[in-house]
Amino acid sequence: AGVPVLAQFGGMGGMGGGRGMFNGDTGSVRRIRVPIVCLEHGKTDPNPRVPYEIRPIESFTDNRQVAEVCAMLGRGEVPRNVAQAAAWHLTDNMSWEELAQKNRVQLSNGYTERYFAPQELAGAMQVVVQAGIRAEQNAPSTSTDDYSLSQN
């Protein structure tokens, strides 16, 4: 299933300059291009003939690291294939070795084409680390240090 990424609308060539906001009539249907990644490995590929509903990523996962990978894609910070490898690593617990062995094309004559190039996997590894750092920095604080008591 393809899930639209964050920061995909609003001016600046779809780079999220409008902070994810856009105007649209209630109940109207619009055709827009958005960068997406599959968050459920093994599901059928998205089809442009099928209508999809845009919804917050929090309705799919509470993993802030996954949300950050999607946000990075939506802001144009990472290529789609790099974000896809990072997403499957995080959502489906696919190892980097499994992702390296995944074929996009496998013909009966023996020809195979890998889904991810080695450079894309190297980039995805870096994206996962960076997404983890950003997710931690942007996490809501639950520390008791945030509360202070005055002493009289």
C-alpha cells in the first residue's frame, strides 16, 4: 500500500513550502502527483487508476522514525528509492542484506535486476540514522525535568 508522504503540497514546486496546506473544495476530487513509498512490503504496487485517500501518517504508524523518512522524501531531501529501502527496513524489519538481494526484475532466461543499487542502500542506511536523530529531537518530552516546583 502506498502512503502519501508528509510535506507534499503547497507551492515551491511541491516542495512543501506551503507547510502541507492547500485549498480544495470539500468532497471534490483532485488529481495530484505526490512522492510515495510503500510501507507494507509485499502488497500490490499502487495504481494511478485507483483513487487513494490522503491521510496523516500517524493513522498508519506511530513510529516517528518512519514518519521522518517520509517527511524527508516529501521535502525532496532524499530520492524515492533511498526512502523506500529505509521504509521497508523500518516497517517490515527487512535486513540490509534482504534489501540488497531483492529483485525488481527476474526473467526466465536468468536476467535479474536488483531493486536497489548499492549506493541507494548506503544512502538508506544514512537516512535511517538521520531519521532516528530527527525523530528523537522532535519527540514530545515526557521527562519530569520539564516540571519545576518552587521552594518557599
